[in-house]
Amino acid sequence: MGLLRRHEKQISDIGCRYKAGSILQLIKIIFIGISVAQTIATIHLYFSNSAYHKMLSAAHEAGYLTVPNLSVMQHIKGFVPAFCGGLFFTATTGIFLTAIAFTTAWIWNHIFSRKTAPLLFILTIWLTAFFIMNRRGFSPLITAYLFFIPCTVFPASLKLFQNRLKKPPFLAITSNVILLIVFFLICATQMKIERFLDIRDHLLLSTPLGEKVNEFYYQNSLYAARAFKSYRQELFRTCGLQSIHNDIIKRQLSRLLIQRDYLPIENSIEPDLTIIINGNELKLVNHDKIVLTISAESFINFPDKSLKQFEEKTDRHFLFRAFTMISMLFNGTALAYLSIFIFPFFIFRLSFNASASAILSGGVCILLPLLLLLIWESGKDTAYSPDTLAAALISEKRSERITALRYIHEKKIDIFKFPAYKVILENGNVPERYWLAKSISGSHATQSRETLMRLIDDPHFNVVCMAFYSMGMQGRKSNIPIILGRIRTSNNWYEQWYAYKALRKLGWRQNISGQNPSLHPLHY
């Protein structure tokens, strides 16, 4: 009996060491995927930021207003902005591709027993993904991700699986995969800007750590976003008209393009759009490639249509942006699923085996969000009377005050009908001041301008952004000089971005400060 017990103990010790070794190996695989993704993202953003800095410098030298301004522009280049901005891609696409490569290796090892035919099928899908993602032109960013992450994670995962002691619990794994997909679909139905605002207002901006995460995200996300934006999503683009020698046509095109934030630049950089005239035809060129050929009359009469076609045909990263958004949703879903899964699993484990506990815990992961959604939807359509709204604005509960302010904004109610706005302005927390600033967008009360002037001096950049948003929506052209001054002095790129959008909403257009007298852009 003693010998048998010692033997059982040895087997148990071997199993424990195997599990510990597997967990360490899994952590190593995740680390490999993240490291590769971060390296690619940092390199890409370094060159992307350098190119953007060069473009901004050229626009500034040509006399245009640039966003970010000169002081922020100096910090765009360098390792730190590239690394911090690259974390966005690592946390989304990098982790998602790591998970895909790991799962694919698991399936080939455990289900297909490493047979050649399934591997060839996997390679075919992989190569097809390369082709689809690069169908509008070769993209080093996309190609690097799709190539290097699977090429490192897949073989490392196979090494983890080669010495498994027993078959995995297929029923538990299959059940949880299905439940995770269902959980993903439930979360996908809630993929709305309102949900992100809920997370920010009630989670991130309610704790000091959350505020740091929020600040880090907004300070660095614009670097990452620029790396795969389409031209349509940029605040402004550059264009070259050097080959057009007809002054009348050149002035016409300059006016139309500057109205749409295509800034004519001389030969100091390669522009996003180059227009070449050939008889009565205009050739719209991007990186020495003719993208669109159109008659000059058609372009002048319908510039928006022509530029939209140009922007669509030069958008190489549309699918990659969609993939990144799916990655963000999947990673968040998987993290939420795991967070919900762990506690019920250990509770069920007291009465059931591991497989049954895993299946039951997966069921909890589905039931809990459905219950929360039901509660959320039942309370979402609360109708306020003026009295209940006034009471909610002075409620002791922070969540009720925020909900009331959001209701005022959504229903376009004049916030200045409620004296509580003064208390919020003086003592409200960040989400309250944010929604106060946004709710002013539809107000024409005499107090609105004075209140917005105070809010653009708010210590929190999210509040300042909404103050600029409301200035743009109110349509007071007298605010243009104020906004221009703030863009030039602000040290926050995100604030400048909203301020520029407000200027455009107010009808302001770029103006060249005497650099090129042949161009006469419309401006206010």
C-alpha cells in the first residue's frame, strides 16, 4: 500500500510540474506574440510619425495652421511616442493574431494530429489573407503583422503541445468555445459609442488609476490612428498643383481643394494628392500612381464626388481597420469572459469535476450579461419630467446626475433652465462637466457663451474638447479668433483636434500667410 501511495504521489507531482510548465510556456508564447507585435508597431509608428512631422513642417512653412501646433509637433518624432502609440496595435491586433495562431496550432495538433493536408489548408487561408489585406496596394504594416506573429507563435505553440500527458477535455473546450462565440455576439450588439462612454464615465473616470489609463489612451491614440487612417479621416491633406500652369484653373482648383482641407504644398514633400492636367482632363495621382482620370469640368462642378472616389481608391487600410476593431472587441470579450468564468469555476469545482465545472461556468458567463442587459434596457428609457430632471441633477448619486445630463443632451433640452448647472460647473466631477459642456451645444441662452469660455479653461482635456465641440455647434463666428488662439497655445493634440473641427463647422478655412500670392483660398 505504501508503495502504491508513493507511486500515486509521484504521478501527482509529475502532473503538477507539467501543468506549471505548461502555464509558464503559455505565458512565454503570449509574451512572444506581444513582443513581436510591439516591435512591428513601434517601427511602423516611428516612420509614420516622422513622415507626419515632415508634412506638418511643410504645411507650417507654407503658412497654414497646423494641428498639432508647433510645440506639440516637436514631440511627434522619437521612440517614446512611437512605442506608446504602438501599444494600441499590440493590445488589439497583436493579441488577436497571437490567439489565432495559438488556436490554429492547437487544432492542427489535437484534432488533425499534425497531418499534412490540414496544414496546407491552413497555409492557403493564411496566404489568402495576405492577398485580401493587400489588394489595394502592398502595406508593410499589414504584411509584417500577418507574417511575423504567426511565424513565431505557431511553432512555439506546437512545442508546448508535443509532450501532453493526456487528451484535452474536448466537450468542455468545445462548449466554452461556442459559449464564448455567443458571448462575443452579445457584446457585438452593444458595440456602440454609448457603451464606450459608459465605461469611461463610470469606470475609468471614477478612480485615479482609471483617469491615468484614460489620459494615456487619449494622448497616444491619435499617433496610432494616423498610421492607418484614410485620407477622408484626416483633418487635412496635402496636394501638389505644380504641373498646372494655367493660373485661372490653378486658382479655381486651389480654392476648391482648400475648402476641403487639401492644402497646396510646394515641392518640399510628396503630397497626398497630385493633380496633373492633360488637355481637358485631370489626373489625380497618389505616390506616382494615377488613381483617377476625370474631366476638369466634372471635377470643378462635383469636387466632393471626385475626391471621395480618390479617397476610396487610395484607402489601403480599410480591412485592417475593421480587423483592428474586431480585435479590440474580441480581446475585450475574452477578458470579460475569463473574468466572469474564474469565480464560478472554483465554486462549481467543489461539487463537480473540471469539465462539468467549466461548462457550468461558461453558462454563467452567458446568463450574467443577458441579465445585466435586461436591467440596463429596462432602466434606459426613463422619461424625465422637468421636476424629476431638476431633482436628478442635484441627486447625491453621481450616476443619476450623469444620466440626467446625458438625457438633457440627447433630448436637446436647454441646460440653463436648471440652476443646478452652476453647481456642476463649479464642483462637478469630470464626466459631469463633460456632459455639461456637450449639452450646451444646442443652447442659445445668453449664459451659454460665458459658460463655454470657462469650460475651455477646464483642467481636464475631455471637458475642453466638448466645450470646443459646442462652440462649433452653436455657430457663433465671433468665436473663431478665440478658437484659433487656443489652437496655437494649447499643448494637447486632442484639444486642438476638436478645436480645428469647431473652426471648420463655423465656416473657417485655411489661409496662406503671403507665401504664395497665386493662391487665393476662401477664408474668414
